[in-house]
Amino acid sequence: MTRFRFESCGATVLTLEAWFGLAAFDLALVTGFARALERVRRAPVRAQRDAPPPHDVVWAIDEACVWYVKRVPCLQRSAVTACLLRRHGVSADLVIGYRRIPFESHAWVEVDGRIVNDRTQYQKFFMVIERF
């Protein structure tokens, strides 16, 4: 038995959606960083009857990152993950945080207050700058 529900969403289709989402975010950055993030903020949660579980969406994003044409930074990966989760009916937040010493910034996605696309340590050691 596979972990993914191929009959409802199709892992390949979901991965292609993720890949095109990465490309769309790259194109949105041409209009400016603030506008690209505003698109994430405005992305609605769409109700779906047979939506894939969040871990399937995160897996598809990770897979798309492997096949993408360039290295995908955490902000791009997390922005696309949040938008794709919302498109499939999951209320997800893009969170941007930082650590002061040593300075580091990072972006991740939370669903119901839990990180779904990264390590949970970020909630503990990073201060939240913005939540989209």
C-alpha cells in the first residue's frame, strides 16, 4: 500500500502543480518582493471534497524542488507550499522568522500551529517577523 492517494489527486499531477507554482513565484518576483508575498497573503482557502492530505502536498513540493531549474530557497518553497495547501482546502500560514545570534532567517509553513514542511525547532528558536 502506498502512502499517497493516487486515485484522488495523483502524485504526478500534484508534483506538476508544485513545479509550476515554483515557476509562477519566480515570475512574480519580477514585480517585486512585496507583491509576490502579497499574492501569498491573498491566496484563498478553497474547499475541496477529496483534497490530498497536507503531507502529500509537502511531498509534491519537495519532489518539484528536486526537478526545478535552479536551487529553491526556503521562502519560495514555503510560499508555494502555503498556496498549494490553500488551493487544496487546507488553511496554511507562511511564516518568516529570524534568530539573532548567530543571525539567520528562515521561512516555513504552519497548519493549525504546527510546522508541516520543515523541522519543528524553528518555532522554538526563531522569532516570527511575519505571518501570511
